[in-house]
Amino acid sequence: MVYTPRSAPRSARHGALLVGTVAVLGLLTACGNGTSAQGEAPATVSGTAAPATDGTTSPAPPATPSSATGTGTGLPDTPRTTASPGGATGTTTPAAAGTRCHTSELRAAVGRNDPGAGQENFPVVLTNASARTCTVHGYPGAAFVGASGAQLGPDPKRSPGTPVTVRLGPGQSAWAGLTFSNPGVSGAKTATPAALLVTPPDERDQLKVAWNGGPVPVSGNSSTVRLTVFSPGAGPS
């Protein structure tokens, strides 16, 4: 007689199902009770990431105001002084607000020609005629004019140079070079000015100086007239 296993009683099947359910719930509880397989607590993640540190905490240093703009509580800019040539009248210093020489405080003159290598070189001199100390910085403006006041030739161009601020006490002078090629050598078209109009740096009003330097180039090849930056004194030493 062949033995055929009978199905387990219904009560046994219910017991097995209950045991399986309890086992599953136990596993779920183990996963959610704050312990990992290694027994370590999982990392806590907040809503905002914090910067990485080396394990120590230190307060952030206070912000230092920038002195680049000369404002705030930063250190002030250190003035720079440019030495003047030995024996020259006037000194070179950093520019300062409110110290600029105005046209009404100056007297203009054209010094003696110092020709060389086919070039004509005239110093254009500004002298402080006021009772206060003032400064000039950079290049003057200039224009040759005829007897009628009409300009002769184009405006002079600026020769490359490093502008400095020249400090002028009462009676002291600064000069800028006015140069051009000798028209007899260059073959440029010429005219003989009646005067030279000189405009101090950063000013609009002009000073008129009688011109006694002869013909000047006004057009054609090598007709360019140039100006240099101001230097202390009344002309080259």
C-alpha cells in the first residue's frame, strides 16, 4: 500500500503563516531601528550642507575694508614722490586736489631755441605769478596763430613721456619742450606765427606769448610739432 502524505492540518498552516509574518516584521524593524549591519548609527543629513572642516571650530576673521578706493577704514594710499632734477626750480610731488595752478595765476614765456640734429627746440615756460603754491601736471596745450588770430597748422602732438606733478612756489617755473624739424631741412611748408597760445594743464583759458622763433612747419612732410611733459625749472640745463 502506497503511503500518501496528507495535507497539514489547517491549524498548522495558520501557525506557519503567523511565524513567517513575525519574522518579516522583525527584519523590517531591525532595518528601521537606527542600527546598521555593523552596529553603527547612520549619518544624519540636514537640509543645508555645511562646509567641510578639519574637526576644529574657529570663528571667521573679520572682513578687512579695501583701501583701493580710498574710502572706508582701510589704510590710506601711500603718496609717491618723484625726485626733481638737480638744480631745477620747483619739485615733483603727487597730485593733490585743489592745488592746481590756474591760468590767472601763471605767466607764460618761450625760451631760447636750442637747435640740434636738424631739430628746433624751444622751452615753453610757465611761472607761478601768484602768492600761493600750486602745481602743474602733464602736458600744456599750444597753438601757433597769425596776426589775425587764426591758427596756423594743426595742434602739436604729445611726445611720449611720464607725466609728473611739478610743485611751484611763488616765482618758480616749469617748462615743456616744443620741438619740430627745421623746415629748411625737411622741406615742409612754413608760416611765421605772430604768437603762441599756451593752455596750462586742465585749464581752458589761454596765455598769449609773442613768437620770435621764425618760420614753423604747418603742412607737408615732417611738419609735426611736438610737446613734452612739464619738468621743473625754466629750461634744459
